[in-house]
Amino acid sequence: MRRPDPRRKRAPRELVGAIIGAEAGTGIGLLLLGGTPLAPLGLAALGAAVGAGSMYVRNTLVRRGLRSQLRGARL
């Protein structure tokens, strides 16, 4: 199995979260509100915002946790 090339740039996690959230929002919108005009589009936008926001919050909390652990290790 080949390893990923470390020189390649990776997509930001917030962007990946937004894309996945938009796809999930579109799917849910089509299943639940398929007959309503523009409802799937609105749920896709909402899903993208939730996906990007959740990844941002997750990364922020992980960074804070790591910093506090590193500060505690220096004492």
C-alpha cells in the first residue's frame, strides 16, 4: 500500500466539513421536503454551515486541550 505524498497540500478540514454537510443537507432536503421549491437548497446551505462550524469548533477544542496538556507537562 502506498503512503500519501507529504508534499501534497491537504484540503482544510472546514472545507471538507462544509462539503459533507452540504451533501447531507441536500439528501435530507430531497427526502423530506422534495416537493417544496428551494427547500433542498436551503438545507444544503444550512448543512454546509453546520459542517464547517462543527469542524472549526472541534479543531479549536483539540488545540486548547493539547496546549493545556503541554503546559502541564512543563511544570
